[in-house]
Amino acid sequence: MSFPLLTATAALPAIGAIATAAVPAARRTAAKWLALLFSLATLALAISVLVRFDPDGERYQLTESHSWIADFGVRYELGVDGIAVALIALTALLIPFIVLAGWHDADPLETGSRRWRPTQGFFALILAVEAMVIISFEATDVFLFYIFFEAMLIPMYFLIGGFGDRAHEHGEEKAATQRSYAAVKFLLYNLAGGLIMLAAVIGLYVVAGNFSLTEIAQARANGELEMATSTERWLFLGFFFAFAVKAPLWPLHTWLPNAMQESTAPVAVLITAVVDKVGTFAMLRFCLQLFPEASKWATPVILVLAVISIIYGALLAVGQRDIKRLIAYASISHFGFIVMGIFAMTSQGQSGATLYMVNHGISTAVLMLIAGFLISRRGSRLIADFGGVQKVAPVLAGTFLIGGLATLSLPGLAPFVSEFLVLVGTFTRYPVIGIVATFGIVLAALYTLVLYQRTMTGPVKPEVAAMPDLRVREIAVVAPLVVLLVFLGVYPKPVTDVVNPAVKQTLSDVQMKDPQPEVEAAK
């Protein structure tokens, strides 16, 4: 029997969460180092998965299958395609930086306030989320996926509600109320999506007789499993609704700005760069593969919702006074591009969408973590409370600028390639949608450059005059991510080589081909 690499990759951070939580309360520093070591070990296993994966091999590789709940046809089935491998690598890459960035975020206050949970709990919850996200990317049993899709809400709820941002203009009591509100809103929205998905999962079992993604998809492709048109559409809507909440797609997005605003910066990165990717990933893996005809039927409406997300998110980002809320609305706009690329039903669009998931994770991590360092120094999230930072902290300002330029998809930085592919892939089939979506790029330049101008340039405000520049630990957090932004901006081939074969297979599932160019290239 071969080594269960996929199980080990998901189990290691789960073991790390238990071990970190068990560290005595007085040994906070030991708990931090233990969490960091487990996150680095998980990264090593994720790299091993990436190395062993053959993009030109079978669709699902490193598979594991064991009977679990035999009476209900539930199996412990794991397998990864190129899309899953890329997102597992992204998750495992970001968690060590999240741990490092949040090194002091759960330390007790000097005043002795008890509103902070133990440091061990903070890092244990981060590792628990990592474990659940990774197994969600690996699961090829629909019921197994559903369990962890929902279970990750529990640690996220405590991370948002119990370890919120300390920089709050309304005092501790008001801050605690707003954190609680954000955590409950996050939980209720996602639970509502999950309950609707549960009904669809049960319906799928009634129709198919099992929960195996590969068996159901194969039976559908061979004509051995027929679904009534109305049944397929209702099941698709049940799955898609849950994924659209997680994504988040307009108009199901309203939980995200509150959650990111009230979270610490590392937890905000965990939400939008890691957890939310499960929603868009699941659209590719489950919606398109299990319900191909319903996916095509719903495409026009979904593309309209995606374009609304792009423009709406960008417009609201322009008017924000809070740095974190601005980044949250920018992420809603970017997720609109991802969903648009998925449902453009072209190889360029879906390759761009998958690449966008990776690149958005890296660029958002850079921008949000630097914003967190900035906010912790000033003690405020309000844009108006900053000014002239680049004169007193040039390294911080420079990395903030790089993160901002990546957010607006400047050529030469990673998000440009993915956004370009999404727009090209959409325009070839839906030119009007593609044209309208390009206005999101103009708005992205506006909110990013205005944010930089108001916080980093101009006269130095007295409150930031003594602001220190980035420390060694903080540079260690952002420098590798900046290097990745530049590397993938000029050479995205390592990622596209992994994801492109999986994208072609996904297009084959929905029986779609790329549109032929109207003008043939000159020979």
C-alpha cells in the first residue's frame, strides 16, 4: 500500500492544531513556534504533492478510497487534479506567512483585559482551518466535501469573533459588539448556503445512489445516469448557492466586509485568500462536472451577477474610509472576475480564473498584511488618520505600493496575466460582458492609487512621524510574497502547465469548445 500523501497533507495541520492547543498557557512562545513548524511541514508535504503530480497523467491522481459509512454509500475518497494541486500549494504556502504575521495578534493586552482568548487557541484555529481547506480541495466524495466545507465555519467563527482587530475607534466594548456581529453574520450566511447545499446533496444521492464524484460524472458521461432537466437545475442551484455565498458573489457578499474589517489582518487573509477559494474551486469541480447542462443553462445569469460584483465591488471600494473594508470590496470585485472566467466556458477564461485564484491569494496577502502592519502602528484603520508614511517608513510604503499595483493588475505582476486571460476568454464568447468588465480595471486603478496617495504621500501627520519601518519578521513575511508576485507576473508557466490539462477536461465535461477566431492568422 502506497503512502497516503493526501491524507497526510490534511492530517498534519490537524495534528498541529491539537498539539498547539495543548501547550500550557504560560508557554505562548512555544505554541507560536510549534504552529509555525507544523505549517512549514505541511508546506513540505504540499510541495511533495505538487512534485508527484503529473499534469499529463490521469485526471485524479494520488487517489485514496476507503469505505466510511457503507449503509449510505459514503466513502473516504480523495484525489487531486491540476486545479486542486495549485490551490493546495497556495494554501500551504500562505499559512506560514499568516502565522508569522499574526505572531503578536493574540498576545494579552498590557491592561490585563480578558477579551483575548489564549494565544494557543489563535494558532490552533488557524491550523484547523488549513486542514479543513486542504481536505476540501482533495475530497472526491460529495458528502465528505460537504462535511469539511461546513466544518471550517466553526474555527473561522471563533477567529473572527474572538480575535478581532485591536485598532478600533469606538473603544473596546463597541469593538466586541461589532466583532460578535461580524462573526454571527459570517456564520449565518454560510450556514444558510450550507443547508441549501445539504438538501441538494441528499437529492443527488436519491438520483445517483452514491456520493462519488468520479462515479457520478462517469455515469453521466456514458449515458448510464439520466437526470430530468428540472431536477438537474434544482440540484445545480442548491450547490451553486452555497458556493456563491462562500465565493462571495453579489448579492450574497455582504458578510465579507464586516468579517474582514473586524478580523486581524492575518485572519482577513485567511478568509479571502484561502477559505473563499473553496467556493470558486467547487464551482469548477462540482457544478460543472456534475451538472453540465444546468451550468450552461445558468451561465447568462451568473455572468451578469459576476459583472455586477466586479463593478459594484470596485465602486464601493472607491468610497471607503476604512482600509480593510476597501480591500474587502476590492476582493469582491476580483472574485467577480474569477466567477466570470469560470462560466465564460472557454479554456482561456477557466485557466485565467484558476490562475487568478492563486495570484489573488498572493496579492491580497501582501496588501492586507502590510495594511495590518500599518494599522497596528497607528492604532487606526481610517484612511484619514494617515499621511506622509513613505517619508518615515519607506520600505513599508514601497511594499504597500507593490501590493496595490498587483491589486490593480499592473503588467509585470502576477494578477495581470490571470485578469487578461479571463477577459480574453470572456470576450471571445460574450463580448458585451467582457467590455463591461473592463471598467472594473479602471476603478481598481482609482481606489488603489487614491488609497496610496492618502496614506503614504503628502505632509507627514504628527501621529505617524515616529512610525517605525518594517521589522525583520515583517520583511520575512512580505518579501517572499513580493518575489512570487514578480516571478509569476513574468513567468506564469509553472502554474499554467499544472492547471491547463484539468481545465480542458472541465470544458469537456460541459461539452464546450473554444470559439473559432473570425479571422484566420496569416500563414
